Amino acid sequence: MGAGCSKVSLCFWPSNLKTHMITNSSEMESAELAALPAFRIYSLDELRAATSGFSKENIVSEHGAKAPNVVYKGQQEDDDRWIAVKRFNRSAWPDTRQFLDEAKSVGMLRSERLANLIGCCCEGNERLLVAQFMPHETLSKHLFHWEKQPLKWAFRLRVALYLAQALDYCSSKGRALYHDLHAYRVLFDQDGNPRLSCFGLMKNSRDGKSYSTNLAFTPPEYLRTGRVTAESVVYSFGTILLDLLSGKHIPPSHALDLIRGKNYAMLTDSCLEGHFSNDDGAELVRIATRCLQYEARDRPSAKSLVTALASLQKETEVASYILLGVSQETDSSMQFTKLSPLGEACSRVDLAAIHDILEKLGYNDHTRIAEGLSFQMWTNHMQETINCRKRGDSAFRAKDFITAIHYYTQFIEAGALACPIVFLRRCLCYLTNDKPQEALGDAMQAQVISPDWCSTLYLQAAALYSLGMDKDARETLEDGFLLEAKTKEAKI
């Protein structure tokens, strides 16, 4: 988790512009829903092709390949639509008819507050669900594991409202039961808007278990009866309100003890200090407390939660992607991910993903030996230079980026080898140490050495995003995308 807490920036818009934005937003949402394909049955071959053979590089589940049911990112060949593919383990859903019936029922739902289900696959022992792809990850990632900035108060309130609206919509369509609702189930779309994953609307295992989380977060009636009710979902919603308020995953019993003792300071996220009024904080605590009532009948309905949370909203005229602190995804920018996982990672400035890719990149490609070197390469001086690179690589693998910068700099200054991979690795090291200008310089130097290597452009884009130069970053991403396509076409 990041160490610093920045103040919330406020944006003021004319009232007539605010109304115009809301109208256009509604029109865009309706257009998006109208463009969604009808629910369909996919073949296993189609989904295998869309996910590059269910490759590890396409896994988007936060628990990775170790999760019992893995979610992959994929792209359909017929219309280039991005999809999320959930592949269940082989022991899940032995009843083919039950799986298909559940999937078709959930697939009838269509809402801008959901990551909508658009298909499924049921072949042999394989059970897969296909949904809209959400490029900006989960609430858990942004709330508990943020790197650049904590979630702003206004956006936390927006998450709460949109989630309540999603639950209210599902309830109105006869799908009030949501299984294992938690922060991992809240996703962010290309515009940064919060959406509820549709996967939790289906029972997720053959033994009927609906909660995989710690028992401390499980609704009390579920512990008694093993059954999920609409009121159980509201209880889980209350735990998410606690997450939003505290920035931590606090057991409800502990939180309620703090609330009863009026010890709000221990409950609220320290990064939010001074960013919201006591009245707003007290109201959110009151709503959470109602959701967490021990008796299910004492909890509010999803519809009443929408009404209560709507009155708390702040900065409603500010776009979600701005409050979330991400770049708005466009159709063209999402296409950059088609050919290269590195390009995608750089478009999101996902430093962890960039590190994983660069770590696996070897030195056989793109390395240039300086002119006039032959036997001299094997002198003691040259061997020490190579050892510097090896020490830098070792530190890079260990994510000791400051040490890696030190040794890579020694290697580069020796001037014996022109190695763009070293420049790209040092570029990432600079990015992790909040030195985007230095990072940009390294990525540009790597391009000078290897002008036909698209990775140098992708790292430049990541540095430009970090500098706040989004327009230049998108143009550089496009250049990298086109160069990569040209390179692949030349190999065919």
C-alpha cells in the first residue's frame, strides 16, 4: 500500500453543463446496452482461441492460477470485443442442465451497473462463463493495494451508490440472491465506473456453498441455515461499506464495537482525514450499521439503500475515471492489448506486470556489441562490466530497484555493450522510484539502439502516462502497436 495521502482535488462545473453531461451519459449507457450481443453458447475452441490457449499471461484473477476458478481476459475474433472468461474447476457444476439454466437466466440481465454476462460454454467437463471485460481491475486492488493514491471520498460514495443500484436492479429482475459479495466482485469499466460482477449471481460450486470468505464476514443467518437470502446480500453490502470507510477489511463485529463506542477515528481511513464532513461520515456509518443488523428482518432493502446513498453523493459532475485516477480507455487503446501483454501493461502503467514481463526477457535479442571490440571483451575490465549487469539483474529480480539502478548505471557507463533491455529495466526501476523523466530518457535511448523494437515505445508510453502526458502516451502506444503489427506481418 502506498505511503502518502494526497488531498482530494475539487472540480467545479456550471450547472447547465452538469445537466448536459448526465443526459449524454445516460444516452451512452443506453447505446452500450443496445450494442451488447444477445446471450449465446460459445464453443470451447472459440474461448481457447480468444484467450490464447488459456495462457497464464491472460489471467486477470487477483489470485492468479492458484484460484479454484480462474478468470482470463480474451478477445473475440469476429468483432474484436474484449471478454472476461471464467473457467471453473472440473469438480464444479456436474449438472449440465443446471449450469446452462443458471447461465441463461443471469444472461438475460442487462444493466450499466453490471459486468454483464454475454455467454457460456459447456463441453465435456468444461464449464465457462463469458462476460464483459472490465479493464480497470477490482475495488479490492484500488482500496487495499493502491500504489499512487488512495480512493477519494467522493468516489467511495459513488462505488457504494452504484453497487446498491446494481443490487436493486437484480432484485427487480428476480435475481436478488448474490453469492459471496465482497470487494473483489466490484470492477471498474473503461470509463472508471464501478460495476458488479455478474459471476456472483450464480451458485459457484456443486455443494451449494455461497461464501468462501472468512467466517467473520459471513451473515449470521447463513451460519445457522446455510442459505442465502436477499437480506444476507444486504449484510455483505454492509461489509463493503465498512471497507470503503476504513480502507481495510475489518470484521463486522469489531467494527460494530467501535461504532457502539463512538470510536469513529479508529474506524475511518486515515487517508480520508479532512476530506469529508462528520455528518457524512456519521450517515455512512449509520447505513452500514443498519445493513449489519443481526436479525435479517431489521436490515434495509436495496431500494432504500439507493435512496439513502444518493443524498450523500459528492462531485457528481466529475467523471469516474478522473476520481479513480486512471486513464480513460478508448476502443483504440484497448486494441493495443491485442498483440502484446507488455503493451497492455504499459497502457495501464501496471508496474508489477511490466516487471514480470521484463524479468523473463532474455539478452539474446536486441543486444548490440560496440564497434571495435573483439578480444578486449574478455579482459578483466570487460568481465567486471558484465558482472555489473548480472548484479543489476539479480537486484531487478528481487525488486531491489535502487540497487538495480546502481549496477545498471555502471554497466551503461562502461560503454562496451549497447543493450536496450538494460535501459528498459532501468526505465522501470526509475518508474517505481517516481522518476518518470529519467525513465522516459532510458526508454528513448533503448529505441535509438533498437528502432524496430516496439517494447521501447511501450515503455515510453508508460513514462509519459506517469508524467501526466496522456495524449502523447496514447500516440506513442499507437506507434508501438503499429510497429508490432508491422513486425509480425513481416514474419508471416
